[in-house]
Amino acid sequence: MIVDKEKKGEIISQFRLKENDTGSVEVQVAVLSERINQLTEHLKAYPQDRHTRHSLHGVIGKRRRFLRYLKATAPERHNSLITRLGLRE
């Protein structure tokens, strides 16, 4: 269920704000979104997996908090991130 190094490196290089940026809100939201997609695909194959469903809800909550923070501090970055990731408000 963990995002592999190659995929995570691609996501970081795509969403980073400067050269050595790995911890900005945009990068963290993008990595969490990839993890949410992986967990969702797993749950489609194994719908009775309660532990994965519980961790999925935790990851969704973490991403929601990051997005709420970004919307409060930098609304234009929030809007561009949402459109780049294809998320709905």
C-alpha cells in the first residue's frame, strides 16, 4: 500500500516549488492523493478489508487538513493544486 520510491520521486519532481522541496503542502497532498488512489483500488478488490478502510479514512482526513490549511494561507495555490490533481472542492 506504500507509494514506491520511483513513483514518489516522480510526484515530488512534478509538484515541488523549488529544487530540494520535498515537504511543501503541494507535495504532501500529491503523495497522499496517490496513496488514496492505491488504497481505493485495493478496496475494490477486497471490499471486506476493514483495516485498509480505516487507514484510508485517516489518509483522507490528513489530506483534507492539508488542503484546508493551504486554502486559508494561499488560496491561489490551493485552486491550482486542486485543478492539477483533479480533485473536487
